[in-house]
Amino acid sequence: MTDTIDEKQTPFARNPRHFGIDPGEPWPDDVPMDQDDTRWRYQGDPKGAKKAERRIAAAWTVTLLASIGLAAVYVDGANNQLAGLCWGLAFGGLGVGLILWARDLMPGHDVIASRGHHNVSSEADRIAVAESLGRGLDPMARRPFLLKMLGAVGGVFGLAIAFPIASLGPRPHRNLYQTAWGKGVRAVTQDGTPIRPSELPVNGILTVFPETNPSDALSPTLLINLGDADYDTPPERVGWNIPIDGKTGIVAISKICTHAGCPASLYNVVTHQLVCPCHYSTFDVLHLCQPIFGPASRGLPQLPIAVDAQGFIVAQADYSRAGGAPVGPGFWNRG
């Protein structure tokens, strides 16, 4: 009887912890004793294992060539169809190679183990887990050719997938903080006509652009003639407007909504409010264009303006250079 127990305690001379059994405990009846948790598909068949390596290498060669092709496609001009084909071949070859390696060269079959004890793992249990992981790494270490090829494929593929980053365009640097407005730049209409203050009637509103670069996406600006409305002018903005007959006169406000970048161009002449038609953010023009309704959380920036020697409206500086905030909605380092 004792011999039977000893035999059940030490099957295969392997650590019974691999099967969830504490050393010294009887082998559970529901855990088969003839299991081999190290067996792999081509064990004992060197020729079959070598053929498996070649199949894996062929799959990864496809990944390698597709990665080079992907880089070439992006350098040549990024044909979307060819780029997609290269992406598919690269990922497909890499995945097929890994699947073949796991299927043919790694231990890969079901093993029945004991549930063990449901308590905190002991040091011996943790050692057993480490040994189990080692049993998976050892077969990989025996394939230096595949490991080297996987390293080469990973390097080239990793470099190739960096090329699509170029599709995002140039880095913005400080471009999001600046517009085409600058000292002395004239305000012009869509057809390039410069504007004199007398051409804008009281309660009139006009979209203008910088003469030097009218197509700049951040530069559309609204000229509003407030007449004698009581405009809230903080000390730092004194002189930013163009007085007419001793009254508030004309102010210049960014047309780009600070919520999502839509054109905030609907002007209520009774309440002196600008409304963005996209999400109905409403800005109080007389009080620094601060939002009073809707999702926008910041006011519309003001452009300092003046009149040049020829009597045309010009900018005194850019929005941000004059001490104001950058135009448009928030981005990564501006809430």
C-alpha cells in the first residue's frame, strides 16, 4: 500500500506543482498520471521540426518584404491601395509565423491539473510558476535562428509602421498660437478690398481677412461697429478699437468659435451678442466676448486694430502677440 502511495506521489520525476499538487500530497484521482506537459508536435522528429522552422521563416520573410514595401510606398507617395496590401501582408505573415511556432515547436495540448488550495500562494508556488514559464521559454531558446529572424523582422516592421506618422503632416510647432495678422497688416474683404471705418455703418458687421494671407484658416475676423454702445474696455485693451465721433466705434473679434471652430457670425444687434450656429454658443460682445450660453468655455479673442496713413483699417499686432489668447478651440496644452 505504501509503495502505491509513493508511486502516486512522484510520477515522471517532475515537480507535481506543475499540476497544482503540493509535494508530499497523494496524487489526486481526477488528475491523470500519464500526462506529459512538455510534449510538442515534432518532438523526436528533427526533420519535421526543421521544416516547421522553414515555414515560420517563410511567413516572416513575407512580413519583412511587405515592411520594406510599405516604407517604399510611403516614400513614393503613399498609394492607399498598395499601402493597405503591404499592411495586410506584413501583419498576416507575422501572425501566421507566430501561430505556426506556437503550434509546431511549443508544448501545446490540454493538461488536467488540480484546483489546489484556495489560499495565498506560498513561496514554493511562486517558484513553480516561474519554472512553468521557463518550460515555455526553453523551447524558444533552442531556436536561435527563429529568434534572430524575429528580431530582424520586428526591427524592420517597427521602422516601417513609423512611416505613416508622416501622413499626419508637419508638426504645428507654434502655428496654433499665431495667425497671419501682424502690425500694419490691412483688413480686406473676401475679394481683397481694404476697408475704411466710414464704410461700416453702426451695428454693421463684416468678415475680413489679413491682406498678406487671406486664406489663413485661423485669421477670419469680424469687424463690428458698436456705435455708442457701452463697451467694457479693460486697461490692457485700451486703444484696441477705432473710435468714431468719440464713440466706441469699431472692434475686431475672432470669427472662430472657441468650442469647435465653427464661424460665430450671427450677430444680434439688440443685445450685442454673437451666436455660433453649430452648437449655439453665445458671446457677449460688450463684455470681452465672454460666453454666456452654450458649450464654449472661453471668450472670443479681440484683435487690436487702428487706421493707417491711407485711412484703411489695419491690425496693430496678432491676437496672441497683443497679449490676448490664441484663436480657435482648445488643443493639447491649452484647455
